[in-house]
Amino acid sequence: MLSVPGIRERFMDKAEHVPADALLFDLEDSVADRDKAAARALVARRLPELPKHGRLLYVRPNGLDTGLLEQDLDAVVGPALDGVHLPKVHGPEELRAADHYLTFLERVRGLEPGRIRIIAWIESAEGLTRVEETCRAVPRLAAVSLGAEDYTASMGIQRTREARELEYPRARLAAAAAAAGIGAMDGPESDYRDTELFTAQARHARALGFRGKYCIHPDQVALANREFAPQPAEVEQARRVVEAYRAGERAGLGAVGLDGAMVDRPVYLRAVALLERAAG
């Protein structure tokens, strides 16, 4: 997901050619208070004009506590919008409020109920301690994201290059998302010039169960696509695992050996899931 400041029309034009799976037009942190109304109007105008090319179009509105969420949603909800990336979600209450607003707007604008999806930003210590509740709060929730800058600020700790301070929140968020049957997206790397750091963090996030990463610069998108896509060697190994396990099943075996390692049902199911992601 590539974030584009909602006040920068030139950046919107450039984003049309970036191979992201989703474009996110930001009305929150990247827009100064004095420019909120102008950004809202610009995004509302540009959304219906943008060619999707198979991508999803999301908007990050301002949080419920700002008093701007209702205006933001009223401006952008329509046939072109696929979802909102809701910031400052400290618990299920913010999600349910946004869900009520979206349900009303879908009804009055003739959209299919539940069509507008939500990705929730978990950005505080409170939000993390309630993430399991949040992940099951509303049916339209598609994924959760970790907002590392706000999270570490709420904890009174520093961000580091090694990001050891994010080990626990990343693992808990990914597990909560998987248990609820939704996705998990890793937050951004603010140093967009450091491709080595971005690649390492994306690779680590994928190993924890994240399915994608939030990008703040177009150059990060190709790196994220590479790291989160199943690699050819992984796909080939998964294919061999599936074939070996199914051959064992036909022979009445619950587990088989492959390359000196045991392949049982959990290993088989993991391989099937990887092949499905590679195909889809």
C-alpha cells in the first residue's frame, strides 16, 4: 500500500504509475491542520477520476477524536472508494463508530452494504492490549496495521534501527489478525532512502505473519512486492510438499518424509496456503 499525501496533487499523478496493490490517499498526518478542508476536497474530486488498473483505492481519514472523521467519510464514500485506513484505533469503539457512519453512507448512496472495507491502525499501548477485541469488532474489517511511531510514543520509548522494541507488538498484532481471519500489514519505514533497512524489516515482518507493508515512497513499493510475494524456490518446495503428502495419503500414511524432513498435515496445509497466495 502506497501512501500519498491528500494535499499533493502532483504526487497523486505520479502514483497512477506505481505498481502498488493499493493506493492510500492520506488526510491525516501528512496534511497540516490548515489544509484539511482543501485536502478533503481534492481527494473527493480525484478519487472517481483515478484509473484503478486492478488496484484498490483507500483513504486515511482523520481519527474519531478529531471531530473530522464524519466530514472526511461524507466527502469520499462513493463507488470509487474501496476502503478506509482508520487511524488511532484504541479499541472496538472507534471501529464500530466508523462502521455505523459507513453503513449509513452506503445506504443513502446506493452502495452494497459492507462494500467499503476498513483497515485499522493500531497505534497505542491501549490499542495493542485490546487488539484481539478489535480484530473481531466489525465484519467489514479487512486488516490491521501497526503504527510504530505513535505506538512507541505512547510507550515513552525510542524507535531504533534494529526495531527490537517492535518485536512484541508485531507478533501480537499478527497473531490476533490470523486468529480473526483477517490480514496484518506492517507499518512504514520513515527513512525512505534506506532500502536495505526497508528490505530487512519487510522480510522480518513477513516471517512474523504480515501480508504486506505500508510504503511512504514509490521506490519502496517494488521492494515490498518482492519481499512479500512467494519466491520461486518457495513455490517449488511447496509444490513438492503437497505432492509428497497427497501421495502418502493415498498410501494410507499420515506423514511422509521429504528431503530428510517429516511432512505432516500442518506442513502440508502451510504449503497449500503458500501455493494459493502465489496463484492469487
